[in-house]
Amino acid sequence: MTHPIRIALLGAFGRMGRTIAPLVDAASDLELVACVDVRMPEKTTSRDFSALEDAPEFDLLIDFSIPQATEAAIPEMERRRASWLVATTGISQEVRDRITALARRQPVFMASNTSLGVAVMQRLCAQAAAAFAHWDCEIVETHHRNKLDAPSGTALSLAQTIATARAARTDLVTDRSQRREIRPNDEIGIASLRGGTVVGEHSALWFGPGERFEIRHTAENRDIFAHGACQIARWIANQPEGLYGMDNLVEDILRRV
């Protein structure tokens, strides 16, 4: 792509949107052409819009919005056939399936977490799950008090990665308060902590006979997710239609090491 990658930002007025915008503005190979948010207090610049359909042409939509906004964007993204980075958490499986269907005609990148560190954690969890197939596995995630969904999308993604690597039936359990029985073997427990200003912490723990193994990632600020989004933007701009995720990006990085 010879010209700067034209970026539209959905959820521009949110925490992540306000973190990403200055990074895109500072990059010579990226151009922020539209800041879209239904909550936009007022149109202070020519690139502010309350509806995606009013935005000018763009190459990639970076979406850190809310499930309702992501769902509402589907028809417009189908019409435009632009690339789409979907980083919204808490979307339903039905909406996820509709977005996935678009990947037959355009590049779609879905990531519950755009941190490269979390992506590497996913790969390590898959390896650990295969090695510790018969150990008890638990996930603990901690986020700031204002986070709306629980468990986090990253925790659910980690749990799914671990369940797949186990190659056996696995139940995800988020509430044991009503249970009066010993822990079954075929489950992964997910505990969600909320408080203060914690950006994000995820731990995957395996408990075996006489030993414990842990993989942990800590996000110290939101910049890591914004930098990750910009890295994805540069990568997906050179990809054909298809469905992509952080593992594809990591694979490409490792091939070039």
C-alpha cells in the first residue's frame, strides 16, 4: 500500500479510542480519517462522526467499541469491504458468526486483546495444556472497577485455547458458589476480580501432584493495546480476505526471526 493506511476508529470517545488516536496521528504510515462514536459530545473536528456511514473512505476500521456498536457496524462494513480489526469484548456468538462471514470477502482480524505479550501467552498456554492434560487448570483475571464484562474476553480466549489443546471435553466454570462437591477433572475455572484502576492481569495456573505451574501477563498501561492495534493495522493491510487473529501475527513474526 503506497499511501498511508487510512484508519477509521469506532469507539473513539472511549478509553482505548482516546489512547489509539494520538498514536495513529504520530505515525507517518497511518492516517486517522474518522473518529466515530455515538457518544461524541460535539463535532470539534472534520473527522468526528456519530455514525460510521457518514465517515469518508477508509482502509481499516479499528473497533474498540461496545457490542451494540460493533453489531450495528456489520452492514456498513459489508458494503465498504474494508479491513476490520474487531477488538470489542462481550459480543455474542451470533454477532461473532456474522462478522466471521464477512471474512470470505474482506480481511477481518478478531482479537479480544491486542497485546503481543498476551498473544505469546496464548501459545505458551496451548503448550502447557497439552503437557499438563490431566492437571487442574484455573484462570484468574483482574481489571479496573469500570469494566463491564466478566470474565474478560482475554480470559475466555485463554480458556478456549487451553480446552482445545487438551483435546477432551472441558467445561468453563465461573461460579462455584452453589456447588457442594469435589472439583471435577473436566473443567477450567475462571475467577474475575474487579477494582481500582488495574489495566489488566491474567494468570493461567496448573495444579499437579506436588507442584504448580503458572503463566502470567500484566498490562501496566493501555498503550500496549494501542501499539498492538497499530501493529495489526500495518500487518493486515497486506493480507488478502480471510479471518485472522493474534496467532497469525505471531506466526508471521516468528517466521521472520
